[in-house]
Amino acid sequence: MHWMITPQQTRSSARRQGLTAESLQLNGMAVLTFSKAIIDRMDELCRLREIAWIGPQHHPYAAVQHVWKGLYQNVDLFALVPPMGASPLACIIEDLVFCGTQAVFLVCAAWSLGPPVSFGDLIVPVFASGPDGTSVHYGNTLRHIPSHEKVIEMFSAVCQSTSASFHTGGVGSCEALYRITPKMVQDFLQQGCLCMDNGEAATLFAVTETLGIFGGVLFQPYIDLQQGWDPTPLQSDLYHTTCRMQAEIVLEAGVRLLNSS
């Protein structure tokens, strides 16, 4: 298949503007997150240092804001803060894989659909359901895509070993937060979903499957859609403690997955 714009073109743009081939090579695993608390915990465990990689001046569409490199159990770790949304995420994953990354994980917060999920719990999505404008271009024509079975098993095993309170189930997709209806929530609950996002999980599952690498998602709730918007949980010790746990679990699971491949 011939594509009009490609990761190779983006990488070539970065090379022409002074980045070396070595600096653009990101072998190992990448963790995408929007959480400072998660980054801080990975810094404690991996001694992160910020590096130059593909930035807004090189990218035709959606570049990351920050990239850090560290080491966890002799595996290279790259922590990135991407733009939010499914479409930018797809480009960043493709860029990462083109530059050598062997596993990509999204670790952040999501919108809970209510019980059995509580604040402070973790969610390991085993499938993503619902429409989004991006994953369909990577083969998700049925609006339902499973996660990588081996990733689910490893995330679950590490959660169990740390005694984390976690759930496995689906994540529903909706790219319009202000247009989520009670019926939509009930429909996703009936499908076995535990939470919702804006299509990023479905996109990560679809893109990593298409490109043939490990990909997974680890959520915690920051909104309970049954209760509406309340920013209080984001300020709690429980939220920040759970962020730290997310960082610990994804690092351990990622290393085990790469060592098993």
C-alpha cells in the first residue's frame, strides 16, 4: 500500500534539521501518559533524562511535547507526553515503531461507568468498543477490537503480584465528552465495558496489532460518569498513589513482555 505521508518522511525531516540517526533510534518500550505523577514515579525508578526527538518543528501533524529516556532492568524506557486524542496517538505510535520501539503502552486516567469500579482501582482493558475516527483506518471496521492477549495476561499477573485492586473489561469510545448520554453508558455497560475514553485505547490496539508490536493500556478512573464531573479525586492522595502504582506496573509488565519475546 502506498501512503501519501509516512513516518519515514517525518524522520527524514528531523534528520535534515540536525537530529542524528542515533538520537532518533528509540529501541525498547515507550510509555505514553498525560500524568506528571506517573512521570515522576518513572523518574524515581528509571532516572529519566529529557532527550531531543521528533518535535513540532519536524512533524507534519502531531508531535509529542516531551520525551524522556531511562533504564529499567536493563531495558530502555521512553516516556512521552503526547497530544490528547486518537488521531495524534496513531501518528506517534507509527513514529515510535519506525524508530525501533518494540512495545507501546498508554497509562493514564479514564471515565468510569460506575460500579464495580471505584476511585483508586486500576482497569486493564481487554477490548475497545464503539466508534472513533482513527482505528477504522487500521482495520477496526467492526468498532470492536481486542487487546493483545499476552499483554492482558501480563498486566493482570503484575497487578495481582502487587495486590492492586484491578478490573478487566472493555472500554467504550466516544470522542465527544459533552455528548455522552445515559443510554450510551448503559449500552457500553451491557457490552461488558467498565470505562470510556476518546478512542485512544481502540487506536492503540489497532495500530500496534497492524504494526506487529506489543501494545496495552492501563487506566484508572478520574471521572465517574454516573456522578458527573467533580475534580476532587484528582487532588487526592489516593489518585496520586494510584498513578505511582500505574507506573510501577507498566514498567514491570513491559520488561517481562519484552524479555519473553
